[in-house]
Amino acid sequence: MASASDPVKDLADEPVDHRFKGLPPDAQASGLTVGQLAAERRDLHTGGFTTPVLTLDAEALEHNLTALGAYAARHDLAFAPHGKTCMSPQLFRRQLEHGAWGITAAVPHQARVYRAFGIQRIFLANELVDPAALRWVADELAADPGFRFVCYVDSVRGVELMDRALRGRTPAARIDVVVELGAGEGARTGARTDEDCRAVADAVAAAASLRLVGLGGYEAEVPGADPGSVHAYLSRLTGLAVEFDKAGRFAADLDEIVVSAGGSAWFDAVADVFAELPELSRPVLKLLRSGAYVSHDHGWYTRLTPFNRHPEEGGLRPAFRLWTQVVSRPSPTQAFVNAGKRDIAYDLGLPEAELVRDALTSEERPATGVRVVKLSDQHAWLETDSAEDVQVGDWVALGMSHPCTIFEKWPLIPVVEADGTVTDYVRTFF
């Protein structure tokens, strides 16, 4: 009997074609698949790649995957990295291989992508009230006894809508939920007060199609977040878990209670507070959900990472580099490269010029005196200190902030070794 297909490995069988920016045109002309192109181990700069082209540093990627996997294990945290960051089944698999419990999603489409590539545990960090999506989840649970799905609830009305969508199904549907504690007035989602959380829990208890398995939240939404306010919010979260357990609010048939929090800016606070959680009536799944770590970045998360506060715990490395090319040099202080808002993440700051690769000599040098000052749709505006900083045809490498909006612009991303050899390609599904 033939072995079952592996959908992640099958990505290598996709043809190299017009869907994928920056890849060598001759690869499509030759009818190569992604796997065949990877096997050729082409050089990024001499192998026919066109600009702009986004790359991932192979060593930085592996370093980051190892760093957060080790951190979670060291602090006795289960880990469900937020998959919205990369939406890459290949990276999901590597995260799981580095010890992840499952993958977090934000919306039903993401969960459907996860399931298409075999993810067995999904934490959906939103209240799910779409009837069609709820029916899909129920069908997945019925078809696969090994599938685990957990989502937020944060309102009595939301619970009623969920139960209405699931009631009367055959076989009977029962979806695991955690009450989301909001991070404060003016924050994002979540029940604002402890009493609101109790009311939501009561509503879940009255809904035959739902099972209360824990509490969750997102500490980065604390207004004016600082160590004190973040720790206080997380202590409220764990305090509610203790209270709910003593009051018998969690479903009687649970094997474990879920307590979940954690983005990429405060996972140290999560580790601190969750470590102080007292013993409950059942084991506790302390679930961390950081996602941006996988690639890190050159700005926003470089400044915010908890490893800045705890360098002894490790660190992360920026893995992205966007190679662009100077296509106009109209004055000694102005140049334009051929990548703009369609290619560059810009919601958390403009990119930073890192390297210049000379078009004539292939020599690389730091991009000293070169700054990105503005973006158009297909151009980045560079300001330069002198006429010698860059010339037409030079490649300019840019570093960017916010991995979530970097990944989403590139459906296939070359993975590059330190010597410039492209050894793999990461596929994304946004």
C-alpha cells in the first residue's frame, strides 16, 4: 500500500512560476519545481534571482526556533506559537519539532490552513461566533478524535451564539473554550471585569455544546504596559483560574486546566507569574503563545524582546533581509530602490538600510550614510550622505520591523546560508 502523502513535503512539488516574486525566471522556463530549484543550491546574487527578493537567514532561523523552544521548556511552559506571524506550514512543522504543543490562530481561515497541513492542536485566540466556522470545527473534531481545538469566549452573547450554531448536531458537538480576561479599559478584546468573567463562565456551563477548560488573555494589551501593570494583569488571570477551580466552574471531565497568555514582548512576565500558580485540582497546561520570535526583526521586536531584560536567558537574531536594487540616482543625496509598500513592511516603522553590494565588483559593505525616508508603492526613497554611498545597479539590503506584515507580502521566501547559497524555500498561505 502506498504511504499517505505528506502535505508539507508536497510543497516541494509546486512549479516555480509567476506566483513567486524574485525567483529566477529561467527556473520557470526550465519547468523546475520548488524542490528541484532548492536542490540546485543556487547563489542568491549570481543564480538568476531578481530584485526585490526577500530572504530568510538559515542560521538565524534555526537559532530562534531553538531559543524559544528551550526557553519554554526551561520555564515549564507549553508553547503554541502564533501561526498568524508566518502562516508557513514548513515553519509550523519546525516549531513542533522544537517542542511546540500546537499552533495558535486568530481567525477561522488560519485554522483551516493549519488543518490542511496536519496540525493536531489549535488554540484560536478569539471568540468564534461565525456559524459556518463553528460547524467546520465541529466536523473536524468529529472526523478526527486526535484533534484538539480551544478558543476564547468573552461575552454571554457570544456563548449563546456559539451554542445556537452547534445545538442539535449529530454527532453532538462540544467545543473547548477558555474565558478571555480583558487587559483593562480601552484594551482590545476580553471580558473587562472579574464579574464579567464569572457571567461568561456561567453561560458556558448552561451551554451543552461548550466545555469550559480554562482562562486566557493577552498581556501586551495592558494600557501603558510596564513590568508592574503586566504582572498585575497576569496575576488577575491566574487568580481567576484558582477561583474558578475552587468553585468547580471547570468541566468535571477535564484532564487538565488551560491557562494561556504571552506575546513576544512580555513572555518573561508570563513565565514569572505562571511559575507562581498554585497546584490546582488537575494539572495545568501553562500555554505561551509568542509568534514573532521565529524570524524576529530589525526594529520593533529588537527593542521589545524580553531577552533585552534577561540576556542570560538567550537572545534572538533578525532573520529577514530584503534585497533591493538602485534603479535611479537623480542627485548626490537621493536614490531610489525598486521595492516599496507592496514588498516592505512599514506599519511599525520604515526599513533600515543594512548592506550595499556593488553592482560592478560584487563587494559588500555596510550601508553607512544611507537611510530610507519614504515609501511609494514600488519604490523606497533613500537619502544619502554622499554621491559615493550607492550607485545605479547596486543591491541594497533592507532590514524591517514586524514579522507579521513582512511574511504576508511574500508567498515563497528563499532560505539562505551564510555564504549566499539558497538551500530551501518557505511557502506562506495568507
